[in-house]
Amino acid sequence: MSKQISQFVTELLEAEKACQGIRPLTEQNKNLTVEEAYQVQLEIVEMKLAQGNKIIGKKVGLTSDAMQRMLNVNEPDYGHLFDDMQIEDGGNVNVSTMIAPKVEAEIGFVLDTDLKGPNVTYLDVMLATRYIVPTLEIIDSRVADWQIKLADTVADNGSSAKVVIGSQTSTLNQVDLRTNSMVLFKNEKLIATGAGAAALGHPAEAIAWLANKLYEYDITLKKDELILPGALSGAEAVTAGDKIEAKFGSLGNVAVYFK
């Protein structure tokens, strides 16, 4: 591990602990590559696993046009979901434990078999899925003021923070995910709408992309893991006192409260 990668690992871990944003890594090193950023992320993952954390899933980020425009990037990223990130449906999140949280609604996939690249297809993902579930991903950036480029968010575990998992599950034969609607409410006010097609045309396409991308790092999407395929609309900033609820039609609803 290079000295610079080690430095970035330390900075990001300290930022997360102190809830204090840091200067963008891509400003500190204008030549930082996405591959080097993934090295930073994976080193942080190894350190968290060594501390006793468990991986419960993985996420694709920046799959929608809305999110790519918002953060000025042109390809997805990915991150790891740990057991200490999980929040129950209708649960509470303390905003003081984060820096600048935002929420996005996604259709989560729980796998029934492993998926490993390099040639995973949309159909492979469909066949490997046990069920789907409404989710809210709470993202946060350890880089100050969300001033991130692709390499910044990759190094920062895809800007992951928390995941709220709905209580209703559905099988894929019950729904057309491309056209399945999502409506997002903040304090009972409608703030965004979307559909499954926002995630690379179909959420399963986003998960196929992830499985094939992870092949480059010898990482597998594993049975029983929750895989998040990306937001169906832009991310909404939240503060203490907010309630966020996403309604996915026949797939059910999921909500979280911020204090």
C-alpha cells in the first residue's frame, strides 16, 4: 500500500469518526485514479472487517441521470454495506452521527445464489434474486460539502452511511421493475417521483454492472446479501425532525425518521 493511499484511508476513517468533512482527495492529488480510489475503499473495508464489522450487502451508486448530473460524474460507483449501517423500517437516525446526510429511494435485491463476473447479465441477476424489498439509502460524504468527483466517492465507500430496509418483500414475477413507480415524501410532502428504469434502464442491469465491475477486484455478490442498484431519483438532504417515506406501489413502503 502506497503512502498516499494509507494517508487517504486514515483521513476518511477519522472524518467518519469525528463527523467532520475533509478536503477532496482529488484536490489533494489531482492525478488520483478511480483504480487507486478503489484501493482506498477496499483497505477501509478490510480494516472494518478486522474490527468485527460484517458485510451485509453492496451498493451501486450514481446509476441515474439525476445523480450523475448532481455530482458531475459519468459512470456508476459501488460501496459496501455493513451490519452497523442497517436501520429497521420506521426507525430513527441521529443526524449528529453524520456530516451532511441525504436520502434516496431504491429497490433492494436479496440474492439466493452468488453472482460473480465477468459475464453476468440482466437475466443472471433476475434468476439469482430471492426477493426484492423497498429501501432507503442514507448517503453521507466524508468529503466536505459534497465537493466530490468520481474518485472521491469511490474512495469514500460510495458515500455510504445507512440503509433502511422495508418489511414487505416481493418476488420478481409479481412486478415489472422498469415501470414500477416510486414516490418520495418528506414530512408528508411529495418531493420526487421515479421508476425502476432510472437505474441503468432496469435495476437488474445495474446489479449486473456491479457484479462485472467487482470481478476486477475478485469480489463476489454473495447469497443472502442485499444489493442496492441505485437511486430512482435525486438524493434529498435531511435534517433533524424530518420524516422520509418512499412508496413503491404494490412493492410496499419504507420510512425513516431523523432526530
